[in-house]
Amino acid sequence: MIDIHTHILPGVDDGVKTEDDAVEFARMAADDGVRTIVATPHCRDGFYVNNRAEVEAMTATLRERLARESVDIELVPGAEVHICPDLVERILDGRAPTLGNNGKTLLLELSLTQYPMGLENLIFQLKLAGIVPILAHPERIRYFEDDISHYEAVVRLGAYGQITTGSLLGGFGRKTQEFSRELVRKRLIHVVASDAHNVRGRPPILSHAVEALASEVGEELARKMADEIPRALLRGEDVELPEAKTPERRRSFLSRWFGR
């Protein structure tokens, strides 16, 4: 599996605090079946200024530590970039990190409560510039929950949606969980990721959420949302969601996937 949204870099935002914690974080993900982690620290003016060069350097340092510790994880740089007026320019000139530094795929963070004016125009401008926006945790954004048509509009314009494991499993409350499953059933979600911040309260575990996805959209699509689709997005490739199959009530597909 591939986790495209994590806060594994130590001491740079509200995620992991120490390098030792980051090693434990990566080992936990590896034990869960994750093979690639994208380090996506917050990138927001006035709060967490993590530019591309800094994120690359921090990722390289942690990658070396993980190799010394024999943690079988591929670690690649990225960021969770907060919406701002000159976002397109920041990406094109290399200031704002993209996933895997591919220059094309952006993990975009919106305000959870205040609807951003001109959001649809921004999505259009990003796509026009050849940039694929992935909206981080849309299921936790209040104005999407209040009026799903706002979210449907940006998906129609070419934005992808990344759902958070904790939302699917009820960690953010029943209302968010129900909205999460509605978005999944309507095929408005394309990727599942942990948005993990630590190894306890918000751990880097994907498998349980993928199981929950499988019960909603079928095993094939659930697997693609945790592996094939995020892999393509890391490469800067556009992807199309396949037709979901009816869920099968059989032995856990994760156990079949990993041969257990």
C-alpha cells in the first residue's frame, strides 16, 4: 500500500516530534503493509513554512535513518499545501512542494470551516497549468458536508479526493463517518490515506480503513484506492476509477492480498 498523506517528518508541524518517533511511525506503517510513505508536512504561511528545498532535505535525512534502522519503507517528499492566492505560481516556480516532487500532483488543504471564494476557479487554473489537485480530507470539511454540491463541482472540474482512515472508522465522530461513506458510495473519493500524526492517537495504519472501503465499494476498488491510484498520482499520471464490484462477504481481502 501507499500512504500519500502523513506527518512523519519530525518537529516541523503538528505531527511527529522526534526522529526516534518517526522511525517507530515508519516501522508501524511497514508492519501494516505500507511500502511507500509520502512525507506531507503542512505548508501554510504564518504557521508552517516548509518549502520544497527544506522538505527534500528533511526527507533525505530521515530516509538515511530508516535505512540504518532497516525499516523497509520508501520515503518520498511532498506537502499538504494550504490554499493561497498565488498557489499556481508557487508550484510552477518550485516553492510549493508537490507529491514526490513530480511538479504535477498537489495535496491541497482547505479551511475546514470557511468556504474559499473562487475555489472552482482555482481548481480550473491548476488543471490548466497541468497540476492535479488532490483535496485532503474533504469529508471533514464542513461546507462540503452542508452542501455536497460544492464538492461535486470541484470533482467534476478534475480534482481528486483523499479520504482519511480515521474518518471512515469513526475517529472523527459518527456524522463525519456517515458523510465519508456517502462520498465513497457516490464515487467522489479516489484515494485513502492515513493523515497520521503519531503512533497512538492518529497512527499510520491503512489496513482497517481499506477493509471498511471494501464493504462499501468492493475489494478491487478498495485495493486500487490504497495502491494503484496513489501510485499513479505520485508519477503525475491522471487516473480513472474503475467500475466497482458488489462487495463480497468472504474471507478478508487483505488476508488474501498479503497471502495470510
